[in-house]
Amino acid sequence: MITPQNPIEIDSNGYPHILYVRSGSNAFYGRRVTYRNRTSGSWSSALTLDDSVYNSGRAGWHPGLFFKPNGDLVAIFQTGGWN
């Protein structure tokens, strides 16, 4: 599952970078923040940024992606639960 909150940034060379949340066995448990880019003509393999094991009801949420002025790519996300 890809959430509606999928930040996409374009680097200075025009290549897209995306951060998204993948679900595990159900919609909330096992969610993992994942990064991919298309800098080589095809999409890169998925890179899991959030590989923590959470307690019941906790997961990765609200991914964000941006470039710093020097060109470094920064990925941010929140971990937590609901209740």
C-alpha cells in the first residue's frame, strides 16, 4: 500500500526521489518508510529507512523529503501510534 502522503522531490539534475510508507500484513502494523529514486533511467530498488520493530499499534507515519541548499537529500518521518 502506498499512502496519499508520498513526497516526491526533483534533484538539480531533474531526477525524481520518492519516500513512501509500505504496509505489512495489515494496514497499520508493519508499516515501513521506504525510499526510491530514478537517477539511472529506471527506479532503484526499494531502500527501507525505517526497519524498527514496533510494539502493537506503532508504525512509521507522515514521510517528508527535501533537499538542503547544498544538495543533500533529507528524509524525515514520524514513528508512533494512534489512540
